[in-house]
Amino acid sequence: MSSKERVKGRNGQWTFSNILNDRDWIVSNRGPGVSGEDLVATDPDGNVWACEVKTTKAITTAQRDQAKAQAKEKRLRWMLASKIENSSFWLVQRQGFSPVLWSSKAIRNPVTCEVAK
């Protein structure tokens, strides 16, 4: 991975961490060079999530599989946050929840996405 890609990844993690903080989540960032999930976050109800953050052009099932596998290792719930290119939105997929779109605190209510089954 190039240094440009690492910076892009860290910026994405920082941005999504702020989005979680704006929603009253408590976030723990993982240090550089540590394998596993990008963030560990506790929601306002006390549930702990292993969060994988992606800022790639494509949103893939392989990314969701990675988030699930990393969470399973830690015995946590999984979350995948994927930045939607050329927008301020993130597609947030979480274990046990329908996918939603999140943005900055200016947009507090998530938009529910319909998922084809």
C-alpha cells in the first residue's frame, strides 16, 4: 500500500470517527500497523462494534466479509462504513440493521436504503 493510500485511509477513519462522535458514539482508533478492524466504537446503547472503514470507489461483498471476519475474531458486532465517492455520504452496514446513509451532523436522520434480496 502506498503512502498516499495510507493517508487516504487514515483521513477516512478520522472523518467517520467524527461522524460517530456526532451521534454520541465513543470511538477508539487503532494505531497504524495494527491488523484488524479500523475502529472500535460503542453506540449510545452500550453495544460495541468492530468498524471497518473504506474509502474506495467500489463497495464490495468482499469488504463486508472482511468486516464480519474481523469482528468475529474479537467477538464483536460488525460494521462496514463505505464512503460514497463524490458525496458527503457514507453507506453504513451493521450487523442486525438495514443499511443506511450517514453524513455529517448537519444531517442527523439516516436514510434507509432498500436492499434487494
